[in-house]
Amino acid sequence: MAKNWALIIGINNYEFLQPLRYAKQDAEAVQDFLINKAEFEQVLCFMDNSQNVGGELTQPSYSNLVRVLNQVFKTPFMTEEDSFWFFFSGHGIRHQNRDYLMPLDGDPKNVAQTGISTTYVAEQLRRSGTGNVIMILDACRSENYNGGGGIGAETGAETRQTEGVTLFSCSSNQYSYEIDEIQQGAFTAALLEGLGIQGRNATLRRLNQYLQIRVPEIVGQYFKPAKQTPYIIAKPEKLTHLVLMPNYAGSSLRNDVDGAKNSKIMDLSEQLWSQGLAVAPEQNESVLNAPNAISDIEIKDSFSSKEEILSDLKQAWHEAMTGQTIPVSQLWDDLNND
């Protein structure tokens, strides 16, 4: 079964930057969700009040964060099917056209030497060996230190040129709001809501749709007429169908398999079958044979009708999940074949 790891950073009490109110609390909430609900196997945490673990320092200083990024990702330790999440809640600064995450001791007067480049972070995360690296950055809070603006431009370009997923809490010219009334950042509050709705936002595509509606709602409720618009960049495009929360993936996965097949994206269908193993706790033989069912589906030529392709996938899905062959229409009446 695929494994899930995460590295979480949350900083309130900066030494040289304006303190934040709820960045640490956001990180703690994400930590709790990933461990207790998403059942991640390993979650590494660096926060203001972090306790040392096994003699290792876990305060989010520059030296500690660079050390863990170098040590943990020195050699590959995950497979293509595994997932590694990186969550950062704190200050981010754009300096000389580069994006930096600011550690506890980051100095806005010396960003290049005391900040941590998002490009460097992404490079280290990819060394894990998994094809499912997810960066979540809630870091547009620095109010244009040095006139550089918020982060996003370089990080987004890097994601598009390589492979991976990056979630941004807002556009680079916007502010990521902390809200006293809910004692959280608006983005993280919406993120945890979206991930926790069973079967609704299990894939990246559905989560993106949810966040683009929910974050502006939360911000508008407390900071009218302020705007905060989160966005997600995923390359290759098939990663938009990545199952983020296997425990909650049932109905969302089924619908996205249909969408993949409708578009004749066979490699995406295979990826979704693989992800499907994580949402079938019984691990029965018919589910494990799902990739064979996919390989048996033949697209005769580029003129195959959408209805024919979708019908083939529906039948394969049903046979793989149940081990039975019955008229597909009995199970799929609720789906739209348009």
C-alpha cells in the first residue's frame, strides 16, 4: 500500500519579521489532520515550540530546516505511488525575482542568505523518489518587504517546467489573511474543510474548485472588500486527478475515473486504478487485478465514440471492484454520459 509522509512548518514569532498570529496554529491543525484522520505514516514538524526529537533540533531556524532538507532527502526513500506533502505557514518574500520562505531567523535585509529558496525546497522534495510531491504554501504575508511583492511567480514557473503540485494560498499581489474570529488563516481553514469532506474533494481538481470558492467566502465575511484567491499548479496535468485523501476518496475517485476515460487518457486511468487500491481496505483479488482490466480496454482508433469508451471503462471498473459481470447500467444509472 502507498505510504504518505509530510514535512510541516509553522512560524509565529519571527526574530526579524513582523510576528504572525496563527501560522503555528495552522501548522498544528494540519499536523493533527494528517496524523489522526488521513493516517499519514510519518509527519515531521518544525514550529516555534517544537520539542527536540531524538536529539534533533526542530525549531524552524534556517540551519535546522536546511539540515533536515539535506538529510531526509539525501537518497530516495519512496516509490512513485507514494506521496510527500510539504506545508509551510509563515512569511514568504520575493527577492531579485526569486521566491524565498523565511525561517524563524530570516532577515528581510539579507533575504538571499537567510531565506530558503522555494526552488531549493522543490528540488529536495523531488529527491524523495515519489512522483506525488505536494507543496502547500501559505506565505504571502510579508507586505512587500524590499518592494519584492509576494511569492508565486518563480515557484509557479518551476512547477510548470518540472513535475509536481503546488498550492498557493493567494495570488502574488494579494495578502493571505489571518482571522481572529476563527483563530486561523483563511486558507488553511478552507483547506482542512475541503480535505475533510468525505468523498467530495478527494482529488486535487475537486479541492482546487472548493478552495477557489470557499477562501474568498471566508475572507469576505471578515474583511470586506478584501480579496484572496488561492490557486493550484499541477504538472503533468494528470496529477490534477491525484487522490489526496485515500480515506475519503470513494465517490470522487469513481467520478474522476469516468472523466479520465471520457478524455481517452489511458495512463491517467491506470493511475487512478492504482490510487484506487488505497481506498479499498479489503484489498480483494478483484481490486488488485484492476490494472489488468484497464489493459483489456481497447481504443480501436481515434474515432471511437465517447460513449463506447466510457462503456468499456464502466464495465472494467465494475468487474474489477466486484468480481462479477452484470449489466453496467444497473450500477451507473446516476452518471451523466454527456
